[in-house]
Amino acid sequence: LDAMLQDAVLYGQPTEMMFNNRQSAVAVPLPGSPCPTVGVIYRDQRHRGRERIDNYRVCPQAQPEVIDDLPPELPDNQTFRQLTQMTLRATLIYGSQRRNWQGYLVTARRLSPHDGSGCAMVETVVSYSGMLVSYNAGRLCP
């Protein structure tokens, strides 16, 4: 796990690995200095009805340290959903976007060029107070 966390910080992008040849996890780095946070999503484990996420503080020349706090749920709020949709649409056009809403930071970036239909691969990260709340990557169309 430590190597996966360090790789996510070093390369600044999500890193995926398997544990015990059966459990999949994705480490998602969040910016921070001097100690970035890395959220680890355990794809095969559920907590509060969603994938389990553990957040770690990863400081240089130190062992990663688990943040002993649970990230909040995604807001079930019309304004937040609209802000997220606008962020994703703008990401298709401009390549990347960041928007804040009541402490939540929605960050999106286009991972591929547009295809003939205007669709592209887009990565979306939602964080709150430096903790990963949600991560998705997939094809998005206008």
C-alpha cells in the first residue's frame, strides 16, 4: 500500500493495483503541501452503501499516515448536481475545470481528445477538506 500511495503522489495521477490477487484499489492523489492527501478507493468493499474510501497523508521521507476521519457523502442537492454538470460540460470544451461549492471541490480533466461525436474520456475528483469523496473516469458526451 505504501508504494501505491508514494507512486500516486510522485506521478500526480491515480494508480491502481491488486491486493492478494483479488482486491482492487485505486489511489487518487489530492494536491497539498507539504503533505498531499491520497484517497484509496477499495473497489470490492462497501461502506455506508458505497465503495470504501480511506484517506492518507503522505509526507516526504515519512510513512503514510491514515487520516482518522470519514469523508462526507456526496451532497444530495440540486445546486451541487447542476454545478457538477456545468463543470463536466466545460471540461469537454476547455480541458479542465475546478469549482467549489460549500467546501466541496469538484475537479475534472479531459483525458483524451474529442472523438467525432464530441465525446472524450473525463476524470472527475470530488474532495472535501482535503479528503477524497468521489472519483470517476469514463467517456462523457455533450
